[in-house]
Amino acid sequence: MKNAPRKPYRRVLIAVDGSGNSDCQIRQAHELAPDAELIVVHAMDHYQGNRAGFSNAFDDELRELRIRQHERALDMMTRLLENCGVPLRKAVKVAEFGHAPELILDKERQFAADLVVIGQASKSWFRRLFFGGTTSRILARTQCDVLIVPAKEHGLTGTM
């Protein structure tokens, strides 16, 4: 964030990936906006697989796999919120299949978030320059303020 907020944040969307940085993102959001509703979003990858020649049994197995993946994502978000001292009644957990940038931007609009908190992965500058990343895509298209929490492995726990 470049500037202090002009008014208190009411709805803060936190994009988590389950990495060690996710707890920093939740803590920072909760400290910055202790009275805000927190919308914790986790984008799950689709398993596309090649279905040619497979039976309906494959579809059933894939459906079960996706259900378990969804349950694990919700459990992960619950643990993160509890570990960060955030009352579960103040948070909405969203785990959906899809491409992370599009899902985050969609949920930003759906929940009318006034702040998006996202982690900055520790990718090389070369990779970010040529392939972009979730963070750069969010920055380019979001309608609200964005707080970027640096990766822990650089010895940083998030700055504003």
C-alpha cells in the first residue's frame, strides 16, 4: 500500500495459497482492519486429465477427488484463521476451482471488497517479467486498494 486508507476498510479479501506466507497475510489484514469482514479466498487448480476412453467411473472418482480437495482447502483456511486469532464469525471462506487471478477479481467485485491482500511469491524477476504472476495481474485489474505481503523467505513479514 502506498498510502494510508482514507476510511476504515469494511470488507477485506485475502487471497491465500496455503503457503507459509498465508498466515502473514491474514494477520496483517486483521491488524490493519480489525473490524472488517474478512473474505478468505483460495483458488484450486482444475485437474483436466485426458478423458478419452474412460468410463463414468473416472468421472465419479474425479468428482470425489474434487470434493476432498475442497474440504481440505476449507479446513486449511479454518486453521489459518484460528492460528491468527481471527474469530470465524468475522470471516467468509471461499474455495473454488479456477484460475487464481480471475477468481480473486471476481470475488473482489462480488463481495465489494475495499482492500485485497495478496502475497508476493519469491519468483525470479525474469519469470515475473515474461510470464507475469497472480500479484501483477491483480494489481493491473483490481478496483480497490491492494496490500502486498512479501514472502517470508526474504526475512520479511509484510510491510505497508
